[in-house]
Amino acid sequence: MIDLFLRGGPVMWPLLITSLVALTVIFERLYFVIREGVRRDPAEVGKILHCAETGDFQGAYQAGISSRDYVARALTHALEHRDVSFSNALLRASSVELQHFNRGISVLDTIITLAPLLGLFGTVTGMIHAFGLLGASELGAPAAITGGIAEALIATAFGLVIAMVALLPFNFLNARLEQARQEIQNSAAQLEMCLLKLHQTAG
């Protein structure tokens, strides 16, 4: 494997760095998603909504202030600032929580695009080297010529493998981000309805 890597030419080192960055981001993001999934507690969100529905905003705040559930944190922040601007507070809290889920996705997106391009660059340089040998006095050295072609193919293969490995976690993380957005929006809509009912009742 090491010999195959070394035969890929100088472009293999940027590909190696790219692959290490991709793996680091993937493992860190998977750990984050698993941790947030474990911390998810719909019962706490339900308690916040129930307290808000009955007008017990202090109870709703206390139910969510120590929660590690990202939906509960967003709702609690909105309730805390409901007298100033509930919608803006909810929007800001949702944005902060979703930024945690969005982190690293742009890096994987870049790697998915960059890795095949680096592999293609290795292909071009390898083919240039091979055709350079064809035009030189080393026409009788087929091993050197095929070595240049092999260098081109190895670099391309590594670039494609890196992109394919990064693509699946990239799609999974995007799906998880969208799921988190939907969970926050659904709970926020319920909380807003509770506050609207209270306002109508009080009016």
C-alpha cells in the first residue's frame, strides 16, 4: 500500500492531507451527532410547552434552563426574551443551535470537490511525464513510460476514493441538519401557538 502510494507522485501528499482532514471532520461530526442524539429529550420539550400553555413561564424556563436538548435550549432562550421580541429571539436561538450542526459540512463539501481535482492534476502531470519520455531518447524504456501512466491512474483513483468516502457522511450530516431544523421549527410553532392562545384569552 505504501509502495502504491509513493508511486502516485508528488500530488499524493496533498491527497493524503485532504484525506486526513476529511476523516477528522467525519469522526468529530459523527461524535457530535451521536452526542446530541443521546441528549435529545422530547419529554423536557413537552414540559416546556405544557408550562407555557398554562401561562407558567417561570416553570417553562426552569424546565429548559438546565437542559442539554438543543430544542429545549432554543425554546428557553426565546421564552427568556419573549417580552422584547419573541420571534427574533427564537430565530437567533435556532440559528445558534443549527450552526453547531452545520459546522464541518462546508469542509466536506470542499473536499468532495477538491480531491478528484487533485487526482486529475496528478493524472495530467503523470501523462505529461509519460509523453515527455515518448518524445525523448528513452523510447526504448517502456517501464518508465508505463510508470508515468500508472502514476496518473493511481492519483486519480485516490482522489475518487477520498471523494466517495466523504460523500456519504456529507449527505448524512446534511440530512441530520435538516432534521434538527424541522424539530426546532415544529416545537417553535407549538410554543408560538401557546403564547397566541394566552394572548387571545387575556384579551
